[in-house]
Amino acid sequence: MRDTEDFDTFYAMSSRRVLAQVAMMVDSRAEAEDAVSEAYLRAWNRWHRISRYENPEAWVRQVAYRHAVSAWRKAINRLQAHRRDTTDQSIEALNPDHVAIVAALRKIPADQRRVIVLHHIAGLSVAEIHQETGIPAGTVTTWLARGRRALAAHLTDSDTLETGREHRDV
């Protein structure tokens, strides 16, 4: 119980000050609020150790600043990657087969969908899928087989599924 009271007192005494400081450092109150919240959560989870630091507030401020900068860097990197990918790029029209495959992929379990895409779209072997994902090779082959069957069911004509035989124009 003492830890909770100590942390609550620490939070009440320092949170507004740390928020104001981090907001000035990162020039965004919203980003600072997110970062400071994350920092205090981390402090709470480690309070038994951090409470013994000479300056726990400095630790929280540093963690908040690093978190805000990390989030900012990720956002900038995503934006730059998006710009790189879309610059001078012509987009082909989607053909009906592509649309049908994507729709069918959405209907199968995520694990099966992942290995199907890695194998058939990315061109990875079973061993490479195992290496990349850590999924045992036997499981990869099982999920591939199940995924193919599930895809086939979703890619078959509705007449074939309902009657068990193909519809023929006479």
C-alpha cells in the first residue's frame, strides 16, 4: 500500500510540471500528453526501483521525451516511405481476379492467410517462411494446404458450391 501512496504523491507533485516541460521540448501538447502518460505508466510498473533513484522525475521526463521523439521519428519515416512509394508511380487498374483473390483471402483464418501470401505472393519457400516467422515447417505446410482449400471454396462459382456441379448453358 505504501508504494501506491508514494507513487500517487509523486505523480500529483510532478505530472503537470513534466507535461509542461515535455510539451515545450516536443512542441506539441497532444504528443507530450501521450508520451508523459506512457512514461508514468512505465514508472508505475518499475516504481519499486525508480522510487529509489536520486531524481525519479528526471527519469520520467527522459522516458517521456524519448517516447515522443520515437513516435515522431516513426511518423516521419512512415510519411517519407509513403512519399517514396507514391512518387511517379502509375497504378494499374485492378482486374477482377485480383479483387476476387483479395476478397477470398479476407475470408480465411489469419494464420492461413499469412502463409498463403508469404508463399504464393512473396515467393518464399516453406523453410524461408519458417525462418521469417518462427512457425514450424510442418505447421506452415498444414496451413498452406488448409488455406488453399479454403481459398478454393471462396473462389469457386456459387452454382458449383450450391449444387455440387457446374452450371452449363444449354
